[in-house]
Amino acid sequence: MAAMREPTFLILTALAGGPRHGYGIVQDVAVLSEQRVTLLPGTLYTALDRLTAEGLVEPDREETVDGRRRRYFRLTSEGHAALGAEASRLRQLATAAEARLRAFRPGTA
């Protein structure tokens, strides 16, 4: 499996907390990324359409609030597995980087 792009990883991470509507996903991604990643609505819904086609997310429900339609999405079991696999891959990379940083201290070589 290819590595996930950061926005995809963050969208799936946001949905791992339960069904979210588009604006809720945008807010969660901003918080999770410490404001480094800002999703625009067009980018978000293009990604959600792709993730739906890949079977990683699915529509949950729709509701109307203040005359505006909110579409909610949720993680599928395949999405849960893909997010877990990517988290594990990133953890392994971070562990390798930390080990090398501990082993090599500038000025000690």
C-alpha cells in the first residue's frame, strides 16, 4: 500500500472520532495539524468522494440546519484498517528517526 498524503491521513483521523459533517472535518483537521493543514470545501469534498470510491469512508446521514444541508461521513471498517496501517507505518519511521538521532550527536563523531 502506498503512503497516504497528510490531508488524507488527517481526514481519516478526524472520522475515527465518529461521524462528522464537512465543516466538522475541516475544524478537526486544523486542530489535529496544529493549523498547518487548512482544507477548503472543494478540496475536502473531492477527497471525500475519492475516499468513498475507495471504500474508506461512507455517507452517514444528511440533515438541514438553518436552511443548510449537512452531509455526515463515517469511517468504514476498511478505512479503520487503512488508518491503523498508516499510523503503524508512521510510528515505525518515527522510531527509526529517533533511534538515529539518539545514536548520532553532532560534535561527538
